[in-house]
Amino acid sequence: MSKLKFGVPCSKIKDFIEDVEINCSTEEEAMSIAAGVWLAGKEPTVYMQNSGLCRILDHVLSLYHPYEIPLPKLILSIRHRPHHHKFCGEVTRNVLDLLNWKNVEITEQEK
Amino acid sequence: MKRIDSIKQIMDNITDELVITSTGKISREVFNVKDRPANFYVMGSMGASLGIGIGLALHTKRNVHVLAGDGDILMSLSTLVLMNKLKLSNLKLTILDNNCFGATGGQRTCSDAVDFTKICSHNCKVISVEPIESGVPRVNLSHKEIMERFYNEVNKK
């Protein structure tokens, strides 16, 4: 079962997350577990919808960056619809750039 | 009991466990009581300490002991539920409960409305401590130094 994947599911990435280790209750939880897994010498992957990306800003900026823990590989869905996803969808790629998150596999919904 | 006296008792009995401490004064007090490379002081990212402990316990054989405040655990209460679900034999949590946000002026938390050991009955202990600050100095190490020596300790051959 040790697939080193931690996150919160999204229907848009469900084909990539059939082999996960733990489906977490929150994206912050996934990020904190992934930090521990990296400290244990492994390379974790996290997965989430872009709404979750907005939730984890603090863990990126006050856990990963100051301790110089490499950001895990991120499997991310970018949603634009229905309407409540529109605003997060518009800024998601800017947020990734601001966080300097390089290792990202994106599944993007049509606008 | 004062929190720092509780921490002294805990750290007196620590041998080779990895110790993860939550942000704020708990990290400061553990640093001043018994600093060691196997301690990881979470300075910032409130709510992250137990998740870090779970990640470590999943992928090392070492015993992991998380020392967290009530505010830290309340901020990521779902992770306490996850701890109860996973029941990892090498993970232990001690919640030092002062019923307040000690680092920000002692504002009350909601911890008096919950029994953490009913949420997590596996290796979870709550110690009620007085809301009195010891005034010990800050952790005198950079984040990077803490990470590097801890990483080397966990991953030594």
C-alpha cells in the first residue's frame, strides 16, 4: 500500500489516485504528512483540487520554505466550473508561480 | 503543574525517540530543557506537528513522540481522527493543554469543550498544565539547521 501519495480527491484526477496511501480530510493534513515522509527520506506526492491549493499556502510558506523542505510532486486539478470554481481557477497558475512550485502535473477543466 | 516541568519529566524519559514539537512556546521549552538532533521544532505552520509525526511514523521504524499544544491540535483536529484510524504502534502524542494560545497573550481556546482522548484513544495523552509562561529564550537555531541535523539523524546509515 505504500505508494507515498497523500491528498484530497477530485473527480478530475481520479485516474491518478487509485493507488494512494491516505485520503486525507484536508489538504493541510496531506502537506504536513508529506513533510514528515520527506524527513523520513522518501519522496511523497500530494494531490488535490485547486481549491485545496488555496488552503495550503501557510504550510508552503511557513513550513516547506523556511525549513528548505522540497515541495512534493503535486497532482492538481484546475477547475473553472461550476461558477464557484471560476475565481480560484483564474488565479491558480499565478499561485503556483508565486509559491515557486515546479513539479506539478495538471489536469485542467475547459473554461 | 507548569508546562516546562511537565516537559522536563517527558524529556527525562526520552531515549532514542524522534520528538516533534508544535509551534510557539512548547518548541522553545523543549529546546531549553533538552536540545538534541532528534528533536524537530515546528516554528510556524501551526497545526502541522501531528501530521509531520504521522508521516515520519509511517516511513521510519523509529518511535515518534509528538508534543503539541491544545491550540495546535484544535487547528488540525481531523489529523487526530486520522491518528486514531491508523493506530500506528510507533507514534505517541502528548497534548500539553493550557486551554489558551500561550504565545499570543493567553487568549482562551476551546479545549475545555473537548476530550481529545475520546477522539483518539490510541497512544494519546492529555496533560493539563497551568497557563504560565516560563520565559525561556527562543530556539537558537535556524530552521535549516534544525531540518538538516534532524534529517541526518533519521536517515543515518
